[in-house]
Amino acid sequence: MERGQWSGKLDFIFSCISYAVGLGNVWRFPYLCYENGGGAFLFPYLICIFVIGVPLFLMEVSLGQYFHAGGVSIWNQIPILKGVGFASMIMIGLCNTYYIVIIAWTLYYLFSSINVPLPWMTCDNEWNTISCWISTVSGSGSGNNGESIESPPGSVSPAQEFWTHKALNISGDMAEIGQVQWHLFGTLILAWILVYIVIYKGIHQSGKIIWVMAMFPYVILTILFGYGISLPGALDGISFYITPQWHMLKEAKIWVAAGTQLLFTYGIGIGTNIALGSYNPTNHNFYRDSLIACLLSSFTSLFSGFVIFSVLGHMAYTMNTNVADVARSGPGLAFIVYPEAVTRLPLPNLWAILFFGMLLVLGIDSQFCTVESFVTGIVDEWPHLLRPHRKLFTLFVVFIHLILGISMITSGGMYIFQLMDNFSASGITLIVVVLFELVAFGWIYGGKRIYQNMVEMLDFKPTRILYYIWCYISPACLLGILIFSIVDYKAPEYAGKPFPWYGELFGFCIASASIIFIPTYMIYYLFIKSDPNQSWAERLINGFRPIDEQTTDRSTSKAQMIDSNHSNSMANSIVVIKSDNITCSSSLPSERTMDNSSLYQNSV
């Protein structure tokens, strides 16, 4: 059964855009920018784009296109490090498990947006408490009895209470897992059904759907920006977003934030770019498409900040407070702050539907690509077993991810979600895997060979600076980011409260679940996978050489040995008998030669 290719020339670039432009661009980057010096953050961010993001994106896509292999099989070029490929699959599998939960939340909010009034506009619902309080321009508001009151200590907005008590029904502690929230279970199943419908034949067969879904968020973002910029206080919010605080450039955390954000949004190190590139024909201009996808992703991040902070500026204006008091990141922005902000707009239901519709498309676009890369990585590793049954295997993958995701839609599920978000496919774990990837392909396989492969596929020569970035600049930058991340490590927390020790331990287990495959597979390769007739030195050397070259060398060596034995046998068969005593001398065994060639040299 053939592996397949993209059905159209534009399918690849739209798929890259679909993945690279995701929820992180909208709900994480704007707050990250504000928190790390506003406009000053753009300086390290732009530098990281050109020394980490774009070069690594190009490297991964080119490897996938050249070898037509997924995130695991690509490591046949350096078989002793195939554990890095399996680590990527574990990371992306964990990411799929918790990322789909965000889509389930989004679907629930999207369905709730049909209700008039919006359920998070008032304080007279069954889930509201006596602390519920609706703010107004004057700083006063109305409580759950409808009377005008001053803001009491410990007051909570109706949007906060809808999120906490209705949508999540969150428990007070991680130890209280509680019951499954059946309304979220229904939306979780629906989310997985939507994903399976698109990818059950393979994402390379669903290009036209990806086209539409890749462009839809830009339409909504443009509409939201056009309206948001006209609101009172919008310019204050935008000014708050982009005003540079240059003194913060001296802090290492800004550079760490810029680097890790790019790794996550560009999908570096988790096999997605390799999988998407593997469906390209060998002569496809991936260079052009990759540059467009990367730059469009970064532009979307910047543009989303204007969209979000224009509305937050208006929200701060109506509440007579500062933008800093309403700005949040992650789920807090998407499901508390922005829903509350739309209640202060005319036609709030319309804006809520548009916003959550956009989040749904952004989230599910990325989910298509990550699930596809997981399936591709596993199927390519065992093609004879799985490729004829790809649809059934994809259904099995969806089912397993669904079962694992149920733990995050319980009353205590938000705590598990936060740990998954912090430890599974981001931060230190992701940086370690990407560093292994850079050392493996930049130094062992060879940055020069990657560049030559690119020239073979393209009708022009890309800039040779890429070689130096892969081999020297990117590894140095990521090593620095890794060191600062370890030194500046902070225990995970939720709602301002740190996790208990067993929660943090669980987080370390999540991180170790992927990284442990790297040394484990090395041991497996040396002791089990390798030829037992080889010396340890030969096993180690072959571990850093492509499997097809090892096979060729073994075949050549075997042929030489047979030919040598045959020649010796012919010579020894010519016996001159000079007496009745016949002397039979056994043939000398031919000496087996092994090509112990050195590792690929890394010079241009």
C-alpha cells in the first residue's frame, strides 16, 4: 500500500499554517509580550525567529520531504538515537490528550453562547454564589440579588463563576478528582469525532478542508480587530501591549520566554513538521512554503495581541481600572476575561459566537496536524503491519486519547491539565529533545549533508548560513535557554496556589515519560537490536550510521567473504598427489572486513 502525497500543491502550506497558527498565538503570546517588556519583547522574539524558529522548521520539513518518513522512521539515519523519535511521539501523544480538552471547553462555550442572555452575564443563575458581582463604569455593581452595591472584598465576576462552578465544577484540591462532568464529556467526544472525520483517510487527502479552516481565523480576527479598535479605551489597551520596557532586555527570562514560545508555536521537536513535509513530492519548494508559514504564524501572534488588548482596554475603561488588572494568559484569558469583555459590547452573543468559533477552528486545525503526525510516525515505523489498516489504527489512536483525556474533564481535571501543559511538550522537556535533534542531525548526520539534500530538492541554493545556525548558533542558544530554565525553575501552580508535592512529582513523571526513551533505546539498540557478532565498537559506530548503509556494507562484506572462500576452495582443490599419502589442508578462513568509517564530518 502506497504512502501517499498531498492531493494539491497548496495543501502543504495550508496545513503548515493550520498547525503553526493555533491557540498559543491568541491566548498566550499577547500576555507573554505584555509580561516581558511589551514592545521590547519583540526584539528577542524576532532574533529567535531567525536563529531558532525558521532554521529548525526548515531542517525538519526538508528531512521529512527528502526521506518521506515520519517522526520515528527518520531516525533510521542515526538508529542508536531513534529513542528521540519515540520521545517525540510520547510528547505529541500527551499533547493531543490535553489539547483536545481545550477544544471541548470551547465547544461548550460556543453552544452556551446561543443562550440569551449569555450565561456568564448575570449573577442569578443556580451556580452563582453570594460573592458574584457585576462591575460597572463607576466601580460599583450589582450582586446576585440585583441591588447596586460597592465591590465587596473577595467578589467574583459572573464569568469567573461560570468557568469555575458551571463549566469545570472544579474541586478545591488535586486530590479531589470528583466525578466526570458529563457536559464536557459530550463535547470531548464531539471534538474527537470532528478530528477523526478529517484525518481517517490521512490529512494529505483532506487538503481542501484545511484550506478553509486555515483562512477562517483571519477573517474573524480582522472583524474583531475592526470593531475592537473603535471602542473607548481600545488605544490604551494597545499602548499597554506594545509600549517597550527596554530595561527588561537584561533579564534572561525574556529570552527564555521568546525561545520556548517559538519552539511550541512552530511545532519544533515533536515530529509534526517532519510528518507534514513527508507527504511532499521530492522536488516541492518547501523552502518558500516554510518561510511563509513561519512568518505568517509570527504575524498572527502579533496581530492577535492588537485584537485581544483592544478589547481588554475597553474592558478596563468600563470597569474604571488598569489594563494590568484584567490581563491574563491561557485559559484565564480565553474563558474568563474575554467572555466577560464581550458582555460589555453590543450584540454580545454575536461576538461570543465569533470568538469561540475562531478558537474552535484554531484549536482543531492544530489537533488535525498533531494527531496526523502521531499516526504517521507510528505507521511509518511498522508499515507492513499498520498501513493497510490505517483507518482502523487511527480510530484506535483516537479512542485511547479519548480515554486518557477523561481524567481532565473531572472536577479535579483542571489540575491534571495544568500539569500536562507545564510538563508534557513544553519547557525543559521540549528543549532537551530539540537539542538532541540538533546534535544528531547537525553534527552526526551532518549539517552539510542536510544542506546538500536541500539543494537536490530545490532548483536553487538556499543561504549557507543555515548550516552554521544548525551546527553552532541554535544549539548554543538552546543550551543557554535550557540552563536558564533549570536555574529559574518555578514550581507549577494553579490560581496562585502551588501544587502539592505529589502533584509536582506527577509532573516530573510526565516529563520523564518521553525523555526516558532516549537512553532506554540506546541500551536496547546496543544489547538487542545490533548484530551480536559485532564488537561493541562496531555496534556503536554502526549506531551512528544510516541503516541502509549498514545493510550495504554487510552485503558487500558477505559477498567479499563468499568470493574469497570460493577462491581458496578452488585453489585447495588442485591437489598434486606424489605419493599414496594424501594431505588434506583445510582452507584458511577469509578475513571479514568491516567498514569502520568515521562519523560524518561536519565541515563545509
